[in-house]
Amino acid sequence: MQIKPILAALRRHKAGTILIALQIALTLAIVCNALFIIQERVSRLSRTTGMDESNVIAIANRYVGPATVFGPTIKTDLAAIRNMAGVEDAYATNSYPLRNGGWSMGVRLIPDAKKEITSTTLYFVDDHALRTLGVKLIEGRNFNAGEVIMLDPRKSTALPQVIITKALAQKLFADGKSLGKTIYLSQEGKPSTVIGVVEKLQVPWVGTWAGSFDQHAVLLPATLDANYQNFLVRARPGQQEAVLKALPKLLIDTNRMRVIPEEGGVRSFEDVRRRAYETDRGMAILMGIVCAVLLAITAAGIVGLSSFWVGQRRKQIGVRRALGATKGDILSYFMTENFLIALGGVIVGSALAYGMNQWLLEQFEMQRLSLVYVITGVVALLLLGQAAVLAPALRASRVSPVEATRSV
């Protein structure tokens, strides 16, 4: 197939050629970045928290009234929950994985260091937390009841003993060995000794901004003496629904001076996970729809332009057939012509894709676009272009020499 005659024909149809090429370029740029966003969002959905999430219930609780000390009330509530039929264990905390709200702190190995090594989340827990969460302690020991204090949230959060995650240990220490070593969670110079390491425990936030420290968690042996608490409860197997329904009444009967939100106040961890990733799931679906619509519009544009050109060139097609061109020659001509337009479009689109990704990097702290997505997008659009032009090209190849020459 001669490329030169095809290029000459395209120069005579500059407007249509440029418009389709630009449509392909813009589609490639958007689709590549959209697929990259979809992959990021879907990968978040599949992240594990490090917990045994089955049979876990989360309760949002706020005490009301004139009281300023809440320690005895919290202990009474926990005793009532732990003694409840169908409950395996429970504890009170400021936050938990996927809650999308909590405490963040920088971690240092030198007390007066100006810059922290990494960020972490702080989970205030007691000696029942590991069992309730179902996390795996891989080194050291759990807190004992005597180490758990009632902590005023306005005071220092630097406590003598802490448990950290394996990911945080590997970030802080080159050899990953943190047991018995000292870390600093504040600039007050108060040390905390690592007494245990859990295999994995996710931070409360699921946003991109927390991606660099999403497994960096510190557990501190304290219950916050505050009017807001989150109770985490582990139900016995097969008892989750019964416990879920009975918990609000139990807490109200124990102490009416509290507020438990009607919406999301008491929920299973399955619901916690679903709500945490609602935005990611919605974004992935939206991006998928955008990709499908753009690809459909691009394919329709190629079909429309090719059909228009076939109609315009019936005379030339007939002449070529009369001069000996086969159906395969005509089919090949239109397929090659469309391939060249699409090739120009994907070259421009590749540059646009990286330019768009650079803007997204600066505005939304996204990761850099992988070359795999661009290559995949290029191949997909070239194949789409060839598939879209096939029907008009076959129609052109079936033009009869006699029928075409009658219009001369």
C-alpha cells in the first residue's frame, strides 16, 4: 500500500483529519489517567486493616451533662459490654482503622530533632484491644492492666510503653528491630519504649495524603478521660446481629447521660469499611463510565467521518475498481488511512496524558502515571480505530465499478 497517496488525500481533508486526531489524543490522555485513578481506588478497596474484621462492632458515644471526669463511667460501660451475652471482648478508644478521623503525630528517634522521621496515628487502648481487634502480636508482649492509665487529652501523649506496627518499626530502624528501643512522640523529650510489635494495623484515614504512612500506627496504654469515646466490641461467632441490636439499649440502661448517633452510631465493621471507601468506589465507577462514553464517542466519530469519506469518494473508488483494484485493496486503503490518523492522535495523546498527570500530581498529590497505562491506552485506541473503520471500509470495498462509473 502506497502511503504517499493516502497522505496526499488527507491533506485535502485537513479539518476532518485534525479533528479526529485531536479527539483520539484527548481520549487517550483522559482514559489513561482515568484508568490509573481507577486502579488506585480499587487497590485501596482491597487493602487489609490488619484486623480480623468479622464480628467487630463500632459504637460512637458522647457523654452529656455537667460531669468533667469520665473515667468511672467509661469503666462501668466497658464492664457492662464485656458481661453482655454474645460479647467476646471490648475496649474504649479515640479511633480505629477506617474511621476517617483520629490523632496524628510525628515520630522521632532523637528527642530534640527538628524534623520527624515519619508520621503515625495514635490509638489509645487498653489490655483488651489486641484481642478485640484480632491483630497479631509478632514480637514482645501486650500491655497489662496496671500499665493502662486514664489520660487527660490536654496533657502529654508520651507514655512510657508503646506497641507499634511492623511497618513503623522497619521505617524507624534499619534492621527493623524495635523491641526495647526508644522512640519520641512529642518534642517534650519524653521517651517511649517499644514493648511489642503487631504485624499490621492501618491508620484511620484512607485518603491519598495518608498513603506514605498508612501502616504506621502506635498503640498507647491509656483511655482518654473525655466525653467522647469509641467502643469497639468483638461479638462471638454468629452473635453479631443480636449484639448489634442490643448494644444501644444496654448502654442507655447503664447511663442515660449519653448520645449515640442514630445514623452510624452503632455499626458493624463491614459497614465501617463500606462507608470509608464510598468515595473511592464512586470515583472508580464514575471514571469507568467516563472512559466508556469517551471511547464510544471516539468510535462514533471515526465511523461517521469514514462513512462520509466513503460517500464522497464513490467515484474515485469506482475508477480504481475499474482499473483493477481489488476489494482487498480498497479495504486496505481505508484501514491504513485511519491507522495513520489514529497514530498521529496517540502520539499527541501520549504527551497530553503525561502533561495531565503532571497537573494532577501538583494539584491532588497523585502518583506518577505508569508507562504501562499509556502503552495500553495507545494499543486500545489503535485497535478501536481499526474496529470502528472496518464497517465503512467494507462498504467501500463492495462498491461496484459499474455502479460508480454510471455517475461519471
